[in-house]
Amino acid sequence: MIFTPHTPALRRVCILATDQVMASTLMQAKDFFHMASLRYGKQMSLERHALFETRLVSPNGLPVRSFSEVMLPVDGGLEDADLIILPACWGDFDSAAARYPQVLPWLCAQHARGAVLCGEASGVFWLAASGLLDGKEATTYWRFFEEFKQRFPRVRLNQDKHLTDADNLFCAGGPVSACDLYIHLIERFCGAHVAQAVSRDTLYEVQRSYTPGRIGFGGQKLHRDVPILHIQQWLEEHFAEKFRFEDVARERGMSIRNFMRRFHAATGDKPLHYLQRLRIETAKGLLSGTRKSVKTISYEVGYDDASFFARLFRQHTELSPNGYRQQFMQAA
């Protein structure tokens, strides 16, 4: 069985506004998803018609004062949503949590009903404080690493990642990685064409210090087979290297047959297909975010034969590497 994340219909995106919110991160999310909604409407031949709502909500339904002393109107109070964005905020988190006690129960209730929750930088603290991230991987802005570890020892903080996902809980370290996360979610809810259009309009000249992509695997880590989880983590770090699964299994005390069986049972994927997806997702990010040649990208993700890489890429995406890149470069 190939793992496929559940993709509910998107009807409402809620972006949490609280006092001391970083207005730039709030409006960045608002603009991305409003643009996606209009693009989605256009794709459905509904010109200038937004197919889902993108709403700013505050805990009490009242305007909030941003970090830069701007009064921000909101669309309403806490409400049901399919996707919730938690932007970055300034100041002490304890004060915010005490001032807005209704936020944490709201997040838990929304996640229980199937909503996707996303935190950016200090916004991740809301997810961690809710308990939803206990035992799961997360990241946040580098300045908050030590505080985060002390506050939330049950959360598996990954300081090497800019993006994490687990059980419909997504974390972004900062504004640039949040943009990549929003594109990923737009592709999940609205399709590749809409995501590529939004990315082309907003991110084409963005320079990253990391490789975007390789998110979407978090749901396959929600199992209790610790050796397999360690192998998944090892694959994320060494996916471009030359290795044999027989050696990977033997180093962890498993026969290749036992390893294949356990990996499939834990993740729903065969090891080779999982590795191919890691490589293809990384290649997608390089194709859309850099101007490197297909041959160079093929080598960087672990394939010496660019022709083989191109065939494999088409099997996974139904597009050639150049065709995938071209969709980002076409005129809107």
C-alpha cells in the first residue's frame, strides 16, 4: 500500500490574530491562501471568485494590536476551520497563553475534527502547549530552541530542519520556510497547478539556505517500530548516497526480509519507493527553487543517470523534470 495523506475539502482557513502578532507573518499567510483561493476559482472557470474563505480570527473576536502597534481588524472569533495558521508573535508566551485561555482547547478540538494546524516560529509554541506535539517532531525559529526544549521536553525538537510535519501538525522555522509550507498545503488542498501558479507569483526569486521539499512524510512516522523510525531518519539524511538496503538492515540487526516486512508494516510503503519519494520531493524543490540543470539535480538527489532520473520523475509526477520546472516559469 502506498501511503496517501487524507485530503479533506478546503472550505475555511483561519489565521490566529493575537496582540503582539508579527503582522507581516499574519498577512503573508492571508495573501498566500487568498491568492490560492482566487486561482482555484479561476481554474474552476469562476473568474475572481474565491472558492474558500481565508479569515483572520482573534480569541474574542476583537481587533488586536500588532507588534508594530498597528490595530488589525479581524473577521470574527474562534470558529471551525479546515486549516489553522498560527503566525509568529513577539513577547512572552506565558502572558499570551494566560490572556487567551480559549486558544489551546480550540486547537485540540479542531485537530480532533480533522483540521490541519500550522505554526510558524513562536507560533509553534501554541501547538506544543496544547500537547498535540508530544512525542512528535517539531521545529521553530533558531532563537527559540533552548526555551522550547526547556518548556516542552516531550516534543522531539529537530534543530536541523526548517519544516516538519506529523499527524496534520506542521511547523515552520521562519517566514521563508513558512512560504514553502503554504505552497505544500496549497498543493495538497488545491492541486499542483494552483500551487505552482502561487509559487511562480511569489517565490521565484527567493533564495533559501536549505532545500525545500521532503515534507509530507510525517504521517508515516506515527508508528511504534523504533528501529524503523531510526532508519527513516537515516534515509532523510543520507538519501543521496549510494547504499544497499541489505547493509542498512544488517547494521540494525535485521535480515533483509524482516526489514522489508517491518518497514512496509510501519510506514505503508516499500523501502525503495519511500527512498524514491524522498529523492523526487527534493528534486521538485530544486527544480522550482533553483536554476540548476536537470543533470546536476539528478546527481544531487542520488542518480548518476539523468535519463533514468527523468523517467522515474515522470512516473511519480506525470511530468518530465523540465515540464515540471516550466510550469513555474510560464506566464500567469
